[in-house]
Amino acid sequence: MSVLVLILAVSAACCLGFGFVLQQNAARQAPLSDFLSPRLLLDLVKVPRWLGGIGLMVAGMVLGAIALGQGEVSLVEPLLATNLLFALALSRKQTKQPLGRQGWAGLALLAGGVTAFIVAGEPRGGTAVTDPLRHWLIIGVMIGLALLLTTYAKRSRLSAGPVLLALAAGLLYGVQDALTRVSGQRFSAGGLAEVLTGWQPYAVLALGITGLVLVQSAFETAPLRMSLPALTAAQPLAGIVCGVGFLGDRLRTDTAALTWEAVGLAAIVAGIVLLGMHPAMPCGSDRSEPTRNLQPS
């Protein structure tokens, strides 16, 4: 594994984790009438803390895009999942909660799972699939699942809604990461003109905006511990599916390797859940009131 890819991916995870905490601190005070509406972004843009969180998130996405340009999606995605460690670190500073057994167990599972998956799978590049049907089939399944989750989230709203929205956003972000890599490959092959003549960069923009609305709606309606684990778990899984499915990423497929890859992914998800449910994560605010007014902070 390239040291440069490791540094870029972990730096991206750091920016994303800190950014998510700052965004949720602001979004939890947004009016519920903005739920799943682009108007939510127009309200939040007036809040300096949210803008700071978005700035960190954009920085993380740029660093992640550079990492994706240097390494395989199946390698970078598990590293990006460590953003939860940085989110927990900032949350602990805000809440003064000790890490405790749950925190250490989650940390060990997440770090160990990422290590096990990368060591066992040995992600490496290959020949991308040129059949457009396969591209659209995988992308369509991911977007279709995201739409289905969003539909159910609108019905459940304050119960399971935030988790479903976060899962949907994670799926979209995983596809966005894969298409970001494709855009980078097109840029390397033919420069900016080659990128702008393809549909991928416009899809990246559309997926990013849609995912942002979903994430902020999840953040405004529930504590971070309900939404961030689902988001963090879904994104790398979707990215790995796209990477292996049509980008040509290759993983070891012998029995022992597949076993450890499965164990690693399971440990990543378990660690994400434990860390996401840690008491240090912001609890959010009471949502029994119909609306709340945003105050700059």
C-alpha cells in the first residue's frame, strides 16, 4: 500500500469526521419543516459552524478524491471509514466523556477490521469493465436502494428515519467515490475537455448535493449516534461493490482470503456501530417541538 494513499485517505477521514460533528451541531437546531428539502441548506448556510463543517467536509472530499486517483476504491474506502474515530475524538472533547470499554472495543474492531480487510484482500488495480450495462446495473441498484430507503424514511421521520437517510446517503457517497475515480482517470487520459464531455462529473455533483440534503436531514432529526454509524458503514460497502463490480479492482479470492475479508468487513461495521453509539457522541436536542429557529454560532 502506498504511503501517500494512506496519508491522503486518513487525512480525508480526519476532515470528514470533524466536519460531520460541526454540521450536526448546527443542523440539529434547524426547523423540522425543512426536512428533506433543499431549503434546509439555505437555512444552514447562515450558520458559521455549519459552514466550517462543510469546509472540512469539502477538504476531506478533495483529499479523498486525490487518494482515489492514486489508489483503488477497495483500498481507500475502508480507510475513509475511520472518519468515525476523529468524530468521536472531537465529540469527546465537547462532552468530556471517557472512552471506556465500549470506545476501546469499537476502536480495536474498526482498526483491526480495516487492517484485516486490506491485508487479506490485497486490493489492486485491474482492467475496468467496459460494458455500460454492468455500470448502469450496479449504479442503478445502489441509487434504487437509496430511493427506497428515503421513501421509508419520509414515513418514519423521527423514529427510524435518520438511520435510513444516513444509509441512503452512504450508498450515494459510495457511488460518488467510484465515479470520482472514473473522472480522475478521464482527466489523466485527456485533460479537462475529456472530463467535461463525460456524464460522470455531473453525476458526482448531483449525488453530492442529494447526499448532502439527506445527511443534513438525518442530522437535524436525531442524535449523531443514530445517523453517523449508518453513513460510515454504508459508504465503504457501496464503494467496494462499485470498485470490484465495474472499476476493475481485484481482491484475493482464495478461501482463506475471502474469510478474512468477510471478517474484516464485519469487524468494521461492528466497530462503527460501537463507536457511533458511544455516550461521547452528541445527543442532539429534544424534537418534540414542531420547529426550532437556527441561531448563528
